[in-house]
Amino acid sequence: MNADFRGVDCPRVVQLFLIVAALTWLAAGPGSIRAKAQMAASTTPAYAVGGVSVALPAPPGNGMVELGDDRTKYNVVVPDSNRLVAAFVPEKDVPAVRSNGTGSIDPYAMVEVMRTVESTDVSASDFKDLVNSASQQMGAVLGSSFKESEDEFNKRMKAMNLDTEISYGKPVMLGTLFFKIDAYGFGMIAPVTANGTTVRMVVGGAIFRAKNRVLFAYFYAVYKDDQTVGQVRAETEQWTDAILAANR
């Protein structure tokens, strides 16, 4: 492996969890959102990642669609170290995304790649080493990530003249959701308070390897009851399996 993946170890991974969770309160604002229905299974959309083409089917269930070129307006919730590759919302929630005000989007999902290693070829053994490192550090970095995540998100909101401030409660790590060849799934429940309203977000994440590239997939849902955790766990794994199968 020609690049140092220690930058992935987990402050940024956890920070991304927290920053994107705040999207629950944000609509993308006015403008054209060209949400397209998911193509037939035989024509899974592909996205350029580090000089290769990676197929990214939409998460199963929920009638989710990918936002096309207009996904870029979600960059506000993506750490500068990462590039947003694809963003998915339920088709029924597209009007809320298009609206001028705020709207609740539930669930939603994103795929990202680290800019510094986007073009790096990663072997199966390299990926195993990366996952072993990340899984051992995930819980240890939570405390140091809370304040940094709050500050970064609020700074971006202020720069956009948006009257939104957030704060985070202590996330509860759900541990390993799944561990398989070319994919490692993990999760957390993150309480997020925006302008006095607190919502608990269940977040399923996956580090996966496709076409010798390492990407991150995130699936977000508002916590409703204990079943939400099981649903996010299952949907994150099913989505990851679909991505891996589409890139074989």
C-alpha cells in the first residue's frame, strides 16, 4: 500500500458520524434537485473513484434514490478530508429537500472517500490491516471528537448565514455490526441537539473495499424504538453486501 491510512483512524470517522447526523434538521434549500429513480438492477449506477468506476446501488428498501449532481449541496456536512461520492434519500422526501425551509429526511445515506488516498490501490491484506487498526481505536477517540465536531459544523452554518447551532450528547457505540471479506460494519447512537430540539440518530457505518479502493458508507435513521437499531444494522449490512456484489 502506497499511502498512509493512519489518517482514517478514527477521529475523522467518528467526526463524520456526528457532523452528518445534523442533516436531519437541514433541507438543502431552494434549487433544482434532480433525484432519479434507481435504475434497474442490471444497470447499477457507477461513480468515478480514484481512476476506477465503482458501482453503488441505492440502499435496499425505503424507496431511496441518489441525488445526482445536486448531491454537492450536501458537502456542508462532509469533513474537508473526504469527498462525497453519492447521497441517497427516500424519493418521498425529495420535496422536503427541495423546500426553502427545513425538513426532516429519514432515513438517508452517503458514500464518501478520503481525498488523500482516493487513488491508492489497496490489497486484501492491506484492507484487513486497516480494519484491525480502525476497530481497535473506534471507542477510544470519541471524547476528543465531540467538541471538534460541534465547532466544525457550527462554523460552517455561520459561514452560510444559517441560524442553526448544534451540540452533541455522548454517543453510544454499538460496536461491530459485521466483519467480512472487504467490509467492516460499525454503529453508534448519537444524540444531536439543534436549536433546542434533541433527536437521537442511529448510524450504521461501513468501511469497504471495491475495485481496490477504500470507501465509507453511512446509513442514518432517527431513533424511534429499539427496533430502529436492528433495522439500521440489517439495512447497513444488506446495502454493503449489495455494493460488494455489484463490484465483483
